[in-house]
Amino acid sequence: MTQQNLLHDSCDEFGPIRVFDDGQFRILSFADGDEQSRMRLSTPHVLQHEYTQAMMLALLFCQPKRVCLLGLGGGTLIHALYQAISGVHIHAVELRQEVLDAAEMFFKLPKGKRITLTLDNAIDHMASGLDRKVDLLLTDIYNTQGMDISVLAPSFVADCAKNIKEKGCLVLNCWLDQKHNEAFTQLIKQHFSSVYALDTGTGNWVIIALKQAPQQTGKELKNAAQKLSSELGFSLTKWLTRMTEL
């Protein structure tokens, strides 16, 4: 078994924040046995967790210029988006100062004018409204107990929709038990024209909601997935085959 070294160990009002390193991967953890983020040190832009890879399916439907990420973690999604999309502006909202500090210190976050990090409650932040609407909004709001159930609230879904452009996309990372939550599915359909989802096989149910129905054929999506896979460093086609329309 690979030896994991503890690089960082702190705690705030929400629980522990720990960073481990085994020489190949760096891991952010919020609880014993938990992996909030995993980054390969040699290729920080290549997503390691299945659910984060699945979330990148949104790039088949939109080529975003502006992205908002709710929940920073170790910032692995920032790495992937920054690498894959030329000129993209990324705004991440993170509740916990300790998490933001750990991401900047240990996870090689890209820096520059196109990266904005905001310390705030993501739910409140969306209710207040973004300064500018975005093409792509991704939610990855988790804590020591798991997914923040505020993500399921009608007001939050409505706020998200208001802050996304007319041709934009919302991606929600949920627990698998939301797969059979028909009320939540119908709620999303009130605000979005087309809604897709997939079971990652690791306990996550990733929902992709589009403001406008996609124009691509199945073959065109497959070709786009193959092309994007080389840029992302993993097979996006694998996740495309699991995606179904709700």
C-alpha cells in the first residue's frame, strides 16, 4: 500500500480539512475515509474522480466563455476547464476560508485575471445574483455529511436558472438517491428545455440541464466527445454512453 503523508490538518466550524500526498496524488479530505478532491501531481488538469469527469459532458453542449463553479474543493474542476477551454473566465464560490487556502497552497490552482475566487455561501450568492450571467454553472456543494440538501430547493434551482445565459447549461452533482426523485426532476424541467443525467457508478447522479434543446445529432456528440477526450486526458465517450434524457 502506498504511504500517504499528511501535509495539512486544520479544522473550522464545519469540520476537518486535511491534505494527503503519496508522491503521485494529492488528496483533500473532509472526513475519515473521504476524498473530496484527488489530483495527480504530474497532470493536475486530468480529472481523477468519475463524477467530475462526467460533469465535463456539459462541454459537448456549450463552449463557455464564462463559468461559475459552486464549491471549490481542491480546485480540480478549475484545472480541467482552464486547460480545455481557451480564454475561459472561471469564477468559483467557496464557503470555507480553510478550503480556499488549502486549494491555493497545495493544489496548484491556476492564477490570473481569468480566475476569480469568492468566499461566500453558494446558496446565498446565487440568490443575490452573479455580476454577469454565465454560460456554464456547475454545483459541487458537499460537506462532511455529504451533499448540501439546499441544492434541492426550488429557490436554488430558480436562482441558478436566472444566472445562466439563454443558451447556457447547469450541471448538478447529486447523490444517487436523487435518481428516483421525480419531483426534483420536474422542478429542473420547469427552468430548462432539455435535461440529461447519468449514474457514474460511484454513488453520484450527475444532472445536465440545458436552457435550449441541443442541435447535435448522436453521431456529432460522439465525435465531439472523442475530440474533447484527448484534450481532457480521459475518455468522455465512456460517460456519454451512460447519459440518458430525463
